[in-house]
Amino acid sequence: MITIVLADDHNVMRSGLRLLLERHEDLRVVGEANNGREAVDLVAALRPDIAVMDIAMPLLNGIEATRKIATNGAHTQVVILSMHSDESYVLRALNVGARAPIFLRIRPKTT
């Protein structure tokens, strides 16, 4: 069983991710955070295998939350999920210990 903490300040996004992930028998969401500080605390308490982290969150952004998780010696692997597609975000995420920065580019529908 792979355990996951979701960290995003948008409830709809977290709920949607949870529904998608929990369709798989071997994945289980064990906690949800709506800001970076809460994410760091949840990872320390629950020690999940994976943390899915948004970049833009209140109180502590995803990059700094990832840095804290990585420096706390947790075995948790962080996946950054964001709509920011600027290359500097990717590099910053990798430099602080993210394993898989995933940046979604939403394009307007063309007719």
C-alpha cells in the first residue's frame, strides 16, 4: 500500500485528486493539508510514502514545504503539482528535493 498526503489550498483540487488516486487499490490518501505548514506537520506525523504538493499555498509555499520535508529526513517523496509552467519553478522544486515536479499547462479551448 502506497500512502499519500495531498497538499493544496483548493478543496476541489484535493477532492478530485483523492477520487482519482483512490480508484487504485494500492494507493491510499492518509491526509490532506490546505497550506504548506499543515503539509509539513502531516508528513512528519503520518510519514506517508508520497506527498503531492501545490506550489502556491498560504502560510508556507510548496517549494519551502518541500525543503522542510526533505531536510527533516523524512522518507517521503514529494511530487509538485502546479499550473505554473515557468522553468524556474521546476528547477527550484528539484533543487529543494522534489522528485517529480509536474506542471500542468491549461490551454484555452480553440474553436
